[in-house]
Amino acid sequence: MLGAFKRNDALKVRMAALDALRTNVMIADPDLTIVHMNPSVIGLMREAEADLQKELPRFSVATLIGSNIDVFHKNPAHQRGMLAKLDKQHNATIRVGARVFDLLVTPLFDAGRRIGFAVEWSDARERLLNLDYAAQFTAIGRSQAVIEFTVDGVILNANDNFLRAMGYTLDEVRGRHHGMFVEAGYRNSREYTEFWERLRRGEYQAAQFKRLGKNGASVWIEGSYNPIFDHDGKISKIVKFATNVTDQVTLLTDLKTLIDENFGEVDEAIGRSNSEARSAATAADETSGNVQMVAASAEELAASIGEISQSMAKSRSASDRAFDQAAAAGESTGRLTAAAQAMNGVVGLIQDIAGQINLLALNATIEAARAGDAGKGFAVVASEVKNLANQAARATEQISQEIEGIQATSGEVVDALDAIRTAIGTVREYVTITASAVEEQSSVTRSMSANMQGASASVSTVSSSVGEISGAIEQAARAVTKTKEAAQVLVR
């Protein structure tokens, strides 16, 4: 009886000890029926209950004791088969919905007989996160330089990338202070002290830093100093992740030097270009105005030549009419000359008749003298006839002289009309040639006017383009200035 009591006390002690554990422990009998859960595992199950019910709608923490462990599996056959053969501890990870648990299953034996199972539960999220963080840290370590410090700046560890960049081995740097990587002036400055004070306050520092490698070689790094906190929220160490950018900084320094050396010439050239562009713009504006004035003058000239062409056409018509009238006057004068020549025959006939009458009067006078007194009357008549014959002869002579004058005048008129007609013909030819030339000049002037209008538009376009070029040059000047400023910033 006393032995049984002692065994019961021992069991109670064990159970009390089990319940006092912070480990999440679940006890199942050989048939996998849950017979006990310590407070820690009950707390874990209650915290996960809502998530587990999404996958296992009948799951309930209140009814777990007395339930079979199969409630955690959709297909428990595999799990049962494995546990039936289990004779040593077994690690497993199960996923139920969004939850992942790590299990340590330990078979319980008494005198070689299996009497049940002890299952230790743990939330796998933290372990998986740590694995993920470790994988990330490993990946970062492959590509970046990594070094770890105490909160006081003492070197704890460094990876190969960092050691290669600085030219040291791990034994040469471990246990030494970060100050070995900075210049003495900066190491003893207030700025360097504040740098570590900020890190100890939990403020990370990220920038481009100049550091000293082995033998004092300058090494530029692009990196960050990161305070690492422990479970109690205290800073346990400082980890720096960095990339060696010495080559890039050297390149940028050379670029800045090159820009500084050539910027004066570039600036001067841009200034000259800008000045010349402004002068060209002014000249283009003036040329545009002049071309527009010439175009306007060409239009006026074309209009004037058009009027001259019309006047020449009228002059040609007038000269044609004068030529025709001169020709008609020549024909009339010719007929007058012919009529005057015809009158010469009449005058000759009259002279012949007057001569015959005079001869007849002479014969009558002779006969009257022979007749004596009887012929006195006849003699008087004969004398009068003779007088008339003499008067007719004188008149005829005067008419002949006048006709000769008319003939001479008619000849002069004919000659004058011929000369006029020749002159008018010459003038008509000149008018025709001039009219043709004026017409050609009018066509050329119209074409010139159109070309000048086009030239005016082209010059306006050139003026606008020169303005844009001037703007582009100013923009290039600003870009060069910004490039110089950017180079200065990058070199820092």
C-alpha cells in the first residue's frame, strides 16, 4: 500500500514537473489517444485554433484530451503506420492551413513495452524565418563585404569579400577597433565619436565612406552600419554591409578632373556659339525684313511692268493704225500725182488749141487786111480772138507751172509718206520687240516676286530656327553646368 502511494506521489511529481515546463508537451497512449496536455501546449493550440479550424473545421482545443491524434491529419493512415514502427525519437514538420509546426515524437517504454508517446510541439514560423534570414544573410555575404562589430566598435568577424577589399586576413583584424580603417584625423574627431554614439542609440548609418586598407591604401565603400537587437531589445552588435566602389569613385574623380580642366573651354565655346547665334538671329531678322521689302517692291515692279505692257500693246495698236493711215495717204497722194500728170495732157491740149486759135487769128487778121474796110470788123474780132488766145496761153502756162508745183509737192509728199511709213514700220517693230520683252520681264518679275515671297518665308523659318538653336545652346550650357555639379556631387 505504501509502495503504491509512493508511486502515485512520484507520478504526481512528474506530472507537475511536466506542467511546469515551458516546452509544449502532449502525451498520447499506445493507441494515439491524447491523455495529457501541459499548459504550454494548450496555450499554443488555443492561439492557433482559429487558423487550424480553417483547414480542420471540427478541431477544438476543449475536446482534444480524449481525442485521437488523428484530428491533426486529413489522411492519418500514413502517420499511424509510421508511429506504429517508431522505436526512437522522430522529428517531423506538419502544415495545417497557414500554420506550420515542428514536432519531436518520442516513444515511451516501460520494461521494453511501449506505453505511449510524448509529442513536443513548437511553432515553426520562427525557425523558418531564421532559416530564411540565414539564407538571405548567406546570399548577401556572397555579393557584399560584411563585417561585425561590438557596440564599442571592436571587430568580431568579417567575410572574405571585406577582407579582400581591405587587404587583410581575419586574424589581422579580429579583436581590433574599427578605427584602424579610418584616417587619424577623423578617428580623433568629434564626428567619429558621434558616429558610434548614434549606432549605440540604434540609428543605422548609410553613406559612401572613405576607408584605409592595408598599407594605407584608400578604399571607398558604399554601405550601411546596422545595429542588431536581441530578444530583450538591446543592441547586441553592429553589422556593416558594404560594396567596394573604389573603381567607380576613381573613375568619377577622373571625370571631375577632366570636366574641371575642359569646362572653361567648353563654357567659352558655348558662350561664343550663343553670341554668334544671337547675332545670326538678329541678322536673320533684318534679312527677313529686307527680303519682305524686296518682295513688296517686286510686286510693285510687276504691277508697273504690267501697266507698261498694256501701254505698249496700246502703242502697238496706235502705230498699226498710223501705218495704215500713212499707207492710205500714200495711195491718195499717188492718185493726186496721177491726176496732176493727167492734167499735163489737158494743158498741152489747151496749149495746142490756143496755138491754133492764135494762128487762126493771125490768118484772120491777114485776110481782114486784104479785105480792106470790109474786113475791119472781122479784124477787130480776129484781134480779140488773138488776145483771148494769148490770155489762154498765159493762163495755160500758169496752170502748167502750178501743176508742176503740185507734181513736185506731190512727189515730196509721197517721199515724206514713204519715209513716215518706213519710220512707223520701224517703230512698230520696236514696239513689238519691246512689248515682247516687257511681257517676258513681267513674267520674270512675277516669278521673282513669288520667289522673294518664298525666300521671305524661308528667312523667317531660318530666323525661327536660329532662335531655337540659341535656346538649344543655352540649354546645353545649363546641361554642362549641371554635369559639372553632378560630377562634384558624385565624387563626394
